[in-house]
Amino acid sequence: MDERIAIAVVLFYGYLLGSVPMSYVTGRLVKGIDLRKVGSGTVGASNVWYHVGHAWIFPVSVFDVFVKGMTPALLARAFDLDLGPQVWASLLAIVGHNWPLFLKFQGGRGIAPTVGVLLSMGRLELAVFLVITTAGWKLVQSSAVWVLIAFTSLPLLAIWWNRPSEIISLMVGILLVTISKRLASNSLRPDGVTFPRLILNRLFFDRDIADHDAWIKRNAGSEVR
């Protein structure tokens, strides 16, 4: 296969695969709900956990991590492509997850596919990422800030370990995609929240309001068909 065609194939594959909304499909089939309209409004594993059922997080996470996250780079390697196309295909899988073509660009946070990408292209960075997020949760029982810190550490670690420039670019891209998703969100601005406060809430807490419990229980039960 011509290299340019192979690159186009893996890039389209990455984004289109990332756009497959397994969490949304699970919510519709199991509970008849639209995850974009309940809880955090994100189409990801955490909203499945709170509004579909704890057991359903397993198949959703397996698909998002091992299929979405890992296979774009593996496909690029199967085509014998360089590190650059592997990086871009992997990053596009995360972009597709966050802004899926099939759901009017309202998707998840990208954490699960990011784990898969790091499994295939940055296992040392993944190990530190998991340590930071787990330790943060154990210390303060709040993951959002620590997940942001962990994402911020990725490019710094890649630079510290003298990783190839393509991998450093991947880590920077993951961080920028994460910040963009947090700021854009899937939600409308709630009443009574000023714009500066909304931006701070989204960036640091990954939600529109300060109250975590009120946010994850938002519209619970109203979308059941």
C-alpha cells in the first residue's frame, strides 16, 4: 500500500473508531437514557458508573482502553509507518472520543482511551499518571484536580526522559485536548454561575458547579424512556 494512503487510513481509523460511543450505546440499551443529558453530561465510563450500573463500566472500559486507545498505533505499526503517524492516529482516537462524529461532537473526557494510548506508546508515563491519580484520590477523595495534574506531568516526564520528539508531541497533545474538553464541556452554562467561575470549575473540577454530588445526580431519572 502506498504510504500516503496508509497514513490516511490510520488517521481516519483513529478518529472514526474514537467516535464510536460505547458508553452512549450502553446507556441507551440498558437504561434507555441519553448520557449527555444526565449527571456530568459526558459520554464516558464515569457517567455509566453513576447512571447505568457499576457492572457496565467493565465492557465500556475494555472497549475504550484496549480497542479505541491501543489499536490505532498498532494498525500504523502493521502498515510499517513511522512514529509520527502512530502518534497522530492515537491522538485522533482521543479527539474522536471527546468530540464524536456520531453524537454531534458531544462525547467523553478521554481518560480511558488515553490510558490505552499510553499503554501502547508511553508505559512509563502511564505508570506515573496512575500513581498520581490514585494517590490524589486516596488523599482527598476528589479525582478531577489530580487527573489534571497527572495530565500536566505527561509532557514534563517525556522531556525529562529524553523521549523522541513525536512522543513529546503526543503528551503535549493529550494535555491540550484534555484542557480543551474540560473548558468546552457538553453542558450549558447553569443559572447563577458567573463565566469566570464556570471556567475555573470546568478546568479544575471538570464540572460546571462546585457541588460534586449535585452535579453527578443532575437530571437523574428524567431521561428514562
